[in-house]
Amino acid sequence: MSSQNKIALALSHYFRRIQAAQLSTKFLVPTILHWKPSPGNLVPWNWPCTVEGQRVPPCKLENHRQTHEFQAPCCLCPALKKGSDAEIYTETGIGLVQVAPKVQYGRHPLNGQYAVQCAQNHCGYFISLEWFYTLPLMHLRYYKKRDTPLSAHELAYISDLDYIDNNDLGLYQASPGIICRGTKRRLIQENYGKMDELPEKIDALVWEGLMEDTFWLLFVQCTGCQIIMPRATFPHIHKCAKFTPSPPRDVPADETSTTQMEEHSARGLAEMHSSPENSYSTRDILTNIDDEYSADEFETEPASEAYSIEV
């Protein structure tokens, strides 16, 4: 088995455990599981609370992290690494979920809600905080107040280096639907000259060709409709066909068959009401249903509220 298949199997196993912990049962409280490098396993993450035991709202978690010794959940990136990197606590980013308006029609259930996700968009760890905050029971913990609050550069930093996402894997892929905007992000100083170079590079691709690294950095592929387009314009002007509802189609009706069906239905109703032995009341219908089916056959499984990735 290749290393990539092993990583995929491991992530699938961890995500199943994370989703199962979010289910509400008679004996278990829904729990946010996160990775703890030591001992190297998924453990519950405790929601911060005040001295009085009041939960810190999702919108104030980032400020609370700045003044108290608590960390956001750790993503699964350390579980995919070896050596000393596997012992590093990789804190997730706290942010608001934003859905691109030109891609997703209608209100997305997570749009405008606070969530945590992998800060590097690598392992796919994603948890909706709003849902857990409204639960009647959850794991709480009071975190000690810091002697000195964290400075701004410890929450986010500006990099003057070119940040390359999975360049070794070839064409970069991105999802147009859910975008989480928050902290723990790498802030890149924008070079507006790159926008002016885009038409020139496309012309060079057609007439002269481009180097491989330049091509991978220039284009991105939508994971929804598989369309390839320049990174600079995605997802601002991209209208994903996968999320676009199909227009209603006018299906011509068969007037002859419709008329025959209406006449047949009317004749059947008239015969049923004219015959005493064929008349049924609502009570008779419900009684017949109760006799024919048991109550167990109408039980349904409770819907789960589990959320997981990507962005």
C-alpha cells in the first residue's frame, strides 16, 4: 500500500471518530474531538468558560485566546507527520464561514457562522462552533489568565515569501463553495503587478509556452465542475455549474391521456360514494393502518448534526 493510501485511510478513520463524537445519545454528550500530539490520539477539546461557568461566545473566542492560556483545537496535520513535526501542536484557525454568492444559491446552513478549520487547508479538519455552543451540555474548562496578553504578530503574521500550495502535486484544486475567513492565516503582501502580467502570460502560453512551475502557479481547477481558470479570478467571477440550479423545463402534456385519467378518476369516485359498503371515514382508514402496520415500522432514526470538510 502506498503512503498516500495509508494517509487517506488514516484520515478517513479519524474523521469517522470525529463525526461519531458529535452525535447526541442517551449516555454520551456531543464532543469536539481534536488531535493531541502527546500521546498521539484524538481527545475531547474543552470549551473555555468564565470563572462563573459561563461559556465564552464563539465571536469572543479569539479575544479570549489572546488574554487566557487556551488554544483552539489541534488539527490532524501532526498525525500525518513523522519525527519531531508529529509532536507540534498545530492550532486551527477560528473564523467566519463565507459562501461565495455567485456560486451557492440560497442560504448555506453554515454561512455566517463561526467555525474552526485547519489553518493550512491541508488535513481537512473542520468543526462548526455555533452548533456546539447551543447545546445544553458540553465539556467546559476555565483557562488561566495570561500574565501578558498575546501581541498582534503572535495571532497572525505577514510573510514576504511566496506561499506555494501543493505545487509538487501539480494543478492546484479549490472548492468554490465554503470559505472560512479568520485568524491563524498567512497574510501575503499583494503584488498588484501580477494582475497586469496575467494577459501576457496567457499569450505566452498560446504562442511560446510556459515553464511547468509557472503554469501550476497560474491556473487553478474547480473541484465542483472541473473548470480550469486563472487563480487571480477564482472564485470572484467563477460561476460553478455544479451549484447552479437547472432551469425549469416545459414538458408538453398529453391532452388525450390527461382527459381519460380525469374521467376515470371521476367515475371511480362516483361509484365509491354511491355504494355504502365502499364508503370509508377517516377513523376507518386510521384503524386499518394501525391493524396492518406496527408502531415500530414507523420509527425513524434521529438526524445527526455532524459537520466535517473542506474548503
